Amino acid sequence: MPLPLMLLAFTLAAGADAGSALAPDMPGPPAAKPTTALDVSQLPFTPDSITQVVHAHQTDIQDCYEKTLALRQQKLQGRLMTHFVITPAGTVSGAQVQKKGTTLKDKDLNTCVEAVLSGLHFPKPPDGKSHPVEYPFNLHAVD
């Protein structure tokens, strides 16, 4: 069984008025933004490239957080410890926010982040095996 990859956390911060213009409901993951697509077929399968793919979708995770801030009308901050599996095809399966290591407890936020992670595409592992990944997100509002 492949060893899980533990990647360094990165911090997402939202402005003090983040999400103030957003709709009052949280329908799910944010719509994809038009950005320069990351060509994962040109990347090696390494911890650095996994981090690069996650960072390329940082705004989607931040959108989840900002929508949650707008709904809660209160300061919300903490850590989300996520787990997902990169399949031999480079897709994601089993994306979830873990209870252990998570200090930010919000079901809607978790569902949104899980949906974003489920849609990510990574370089295909050269060994043709699935690889579990644990990835922490530190989320906080900026005053």
C-alpha cells in the first residue's frame, strides 16, 4: 500500500467584508473561474506538483470559505484537515474533511471543500496505483 503523502498547509485569508455581496444561500462548490489551466499532463507526480495543483484551485477553496463567512455573519477561522485519494487516472476519489486535525467545524464549508477537491485533476501516478493524500488548510479572516 502506498504511503500517504502529507503536504504542507497553506493559509487562505478573506477580507473583513468577504462575501458581503454573495447570495444568502450556499448551493455548493463555486463555479469554475476562467483561469489559465494548469496542464497536469506536463507535471511529474511529486508532492510539489500536488501542492501546485491544489494552489491552482486556491480561489475555489477561498470562495467556499467566504460564502461560509457571509452566511454565518461571524468570524470563523481554523484548520481543515482533508483526505483524498489520487487515482491511477489522476482524478480524486474519497475527498473528505477529517474530524481528526480539523478545528473549523462547519458542515456547509466541509461539503463545499470536498466538492472542490473531488473535481481536481493531478498528474497520473507513474506506478499506476492510487495514492492517499492528507492536505491541511488554515482558514482565517483578515481584519
